Amino acid sequence: MDHLAHVSNQPNTQPQSQISHLALDIGGSLIKLVYFCRYDDSCRDDDELRSQNESLGSKSDNSRPVLGGKLHFAKFETSKINDCLEFIHSMKLHLGGFHDCTAPSSDKIFIKATGGGAYKFADLFKEKLSVSLDKEDEMECLVTGANFLLKAVHQEAFTYLDGQKEFAQIDPNDLYPYLLVNIGSGVSMIKVDGDGKFERVSGTSLGGGTFWGLGRLLTKCKNFDELLELSHQGNNRVIDMLVGDIYGGTDYAKIGLSATTIASSFGKAISDNKELVDYKPEDISRSLLRMISNNIGQISYLNALRFGLKRIFFAGFFIRGHAYTMDTISVAVNFWSKGEAEAMFLRHEGFLGALGAFMSYEKQCLDGLTVNKIPQRFPISVSSAGNKIYCSMNGKSNGNGNESIECTVYGT
């Protein structure tokens, strides 16, 4: 999966003075980080950057500083928040916030953050890093991040069915309305009608945390990725009760159910003369993944049907670019809609909230962000001030299969 720019816990090679604007999305299972790292001043000068931006159709004020660099992304398990704090401290990322002149102390540093953990761990960040978390609304950040990527990043959205991945051509002028399904620990379903216009219309508690939690109880897997990898080797038909198991191997054609349709997830466990230890962990993880993905796909379509939405975007770190997960969700949407709706996925699925929090710096000190566009760009408004942001992937790899975003920041 080619996330924006996943950053592992490697020593930082950039001077601290070149890092700014750290933003966090602290969820129930994962902490996502976004920060801007400027290029070395010797690499590019202001005139070069301004010339480049003007060629992209972005006007700049020559009186403002121009910083070229990249957006970097990282993630940590929330249960290992101390590792995250150590990572931030070792790279001096906690200095990449903003100073609030209205605060009692003028040197008080604030970091943009969203998610429930921004409230839960606020005191811990103050104690360990001497920074305060400036909290942004979670749903608003998710929608801001999604709108930004869908409008600005070429080939951001794609469909995945029967092993075939096809990029979708998104017209930024015909994006709304759509349903955003964010699958984190739980699932939020958000009807998006425009920039800043959205409503959380539904959700389910059966999400990534359910898969991880039940998987941990039923297998010996120690983390999410290990459980997901285990599902590659499994066969859910050993555990799931199929229509064919009930009808003697035949279809229930009258109501359109094939013999291979799942009639009851984990249903065979009640009829087989087996002990729990007789079931293979890989089969359990496969069945569990299928159950949760099917459920999310069905509920998502029913909500899309409720509001007459044909376009459904799925995001969140539960998916992880996992083929079986995406295929299961797609089949569920296709089945229940009778082919009238389709599931679409985002290449940078897990960082919507963190990216939205990062973009909220514009309220304080990040006056504008321009990302080097190849081959086209679309503007989107991110604040009432009417400023524009331009963005796209640069198509370059950072060496480990992930992509980074080259960008320009105008200072105030």
C-alpha cells in the first residue's frame, strides 16, 4: 500500500529548524502523525520556488517567506503512545507547532491534534513534551482530508473487484454528495455535501478494533498486521456456514443466493464436533475479516440508499490496501445494490484526519500550501479567508515503496 509517506522510527536526518507544523490524529487503536519538512536551503532558493509555483498557477506575495519541502507521515499503536512520544521528542517534532500570542505565556507551544486521544492524552503531552494540544473536530478533519485528496491528488480513488484495481476519474466539480466510510476502531459514515458541509448519518461499533480485539482473543497474534497477514493463509469456509451447507450443496436460486453465499459467519462451529483448539488461527482470522468487511459493506450501502448516494468512499487503517478486505467490501456493496452502487477506496486511506488537522494550521500560521502538481491541479478552499491549497503526488518513491508529497508553504 502506497501511503503518502510512511515514516519509520529511523533517526532524523533533517535539522530541527527545517521541521514544522506537526499534526496528530490520536485514535483508539492508532496514532497518525503528519509534519512538514523543508528542503535544505542550499537545494532550492525562494526565487526558484516562486517561479515554480507561478508556473502552476499559484500566485504568491514576494514579501512572504517561501519554504519548499515534503509532507511526511507516520503511525504508532495508541497502546504504545510512549514510543510515539519518544519518536516526536527525538526528532524534535514537538517544536513544530505554533505560538499562541493570546496564551498566558508567549512561548507556549500548541500542536494541532484531533481524535478522542487529543482529549485523553492531553495531560501526557504536556507532561512529556511541554506542549499543549490544540484540538480540532474529528469529523471535520476527516472530511477536510478526504475532500483535499479527492480534489487534488491524481488517481487517489480506485475500485477493487475480483482482483482488478481500476483508478476512478474524479471530477472535482462533480464530487458531491458522497458517503465517506471511515473504518478505524469503530466505523463512522459521513454524508458529505461540500466543503465544510457534512453530517455523520450512521456508524457501527464493529470495525477495526473488533477485528483486532476478537482476533487477539481467538488467535495468538500480537498485533493487527500479524492478524491480517495470517488471514492470507486461511479458508473461511471451514468455519462459516454457507447456503450450500444448508441446502445440500445447491443454490437457493429463488432468492438469488448461490451455494457459496455465507449464511452464518462462524456458523459451522456450532455443528462441527470440534474443540476450539481444533480450528486453525488462519481460518479464524479469515472468517473474522470476512464477517466484519461484509457487515461494513452492507450497512454502508443501506445508508447510501437512504440518501440516494451512488458513490461510497472507504477509508481508514482497517483496510491497509488489503486485497481480500477491499474485495469483500466491494462484493457486499455490489450484491446489495444489484450493481447500482460501487465501493471506492483511497490510496492514502489512513491519514485523512491527520491531514485535516495539519491543514487547520492555516488558522494560525500556515498561510498557504502548494504541492508540486503532476500532471494537473484542482484548487480547494480550506478556510473562510478564501485561501487556496493545491496538491498532488510527485510520483517519486522514497525507497521503501511509499510516496511522499513535495510541497511549498508560504509563511506569514
